[in-house]
Amino acid sequence: MAARRRVGSGPPRPAHRRPRARRTRGEPERCDPGQPIRQDRRSKGGSKGFDAGKKIKGRKRHILTDTDGRLLAIEVHGADIQDRDGAKGVLRRSRALFPFIEHAYVDGGYAGRLVRWAKTRTYIVLDVVKRSAEQMGFAVLRRRWVVERTFAWIIKNRRFVRDYEQLTAVAESLITIAAAATLIRRWS
């Protein structure tokens, strides 16, 4: 029979002396066996971010509508991208789909370099709608309410109250479908 060691006899063994499972160089390190591992090692949330100025976590949606509020172009991206940079994609798409658009009204967040960029690259004149300095709280501003109303129509679909989509392309497609459903409801 082998001799038994008594508890506490002999030098203590460190707890980390267990044999470790070796992995090859190309094999990813597994974090939690209960969680799925994706091929690209990103989170399942897709592109999301945080805008410290607006205190928004998640995604931003930029839309271009006509004067009646019908959706023309959309861009969805992480909230960490500036509004001026995010609007460039919408303007490029609108130029490709609707070459006859020459004038657009935009929010004060789009002022600055974007106005010059849009005029030289997409040939769309951006008219920045700003609120007055003495205004406090909410007020209806010229032409800006059209886009806000379109966002309200889109949010009527319960799916868009929260951001459930993992990919921005899926979010853009579903918002386009929601805008089409709104048009069909209004038409019939």
C-alpha cells in the first residue's frame, strides 16, 4: 500500500500547477464555453458606438426625405461617427438614385465642412436650419419637422423602438420596409 500524506504535511503546492491545455498558434483562445464563438471574434452587436456629445449609445440613423416625408435614402452606422461624416453616405446614395435633387434642408449638426463637401462632390446645396439663440426648449423649425415626422412614422413599428439588428445593412433594409408600409397605409 502506498503511504498517505496527511493534510498539511509537506511543502504546500501552488494552485496554478495544474497542467494546462495547450493550444496551437492559430487556434483562438476560448473565453466562456457557454458563449458562442464567432469567426471574426467581434461581439454579436455589430457596429455600435458612443457619442459623448449627444449621450447616445448604439447607432445613429441618417435619412433623406422629400418634402412630403417619403424616405429617399438611409444610412445607419455606429454612434461614434460624427453626424457630418455619416451624412456623406446618404448624400452619395441620393445622388446615385435621385440625380435631380439639388437642394436639401439639414439640421444644425450638419453645418460646416459638410456643406462645402456636398456642394462640390454631390452638387446638392445644403440649407442649414438652426434654432435662434434665445429659443428655449422645443419649437417647430422650418422644414426640419418633416424628417422628425418620418422618424415618428418609422418608430410606430414596434421593432424600431429598440435596436435589435446585428448588422447595419439589415437595419437599413427593415427601415426601408417600414417606410414602404407607411406609404401603403397612407395610400389606401
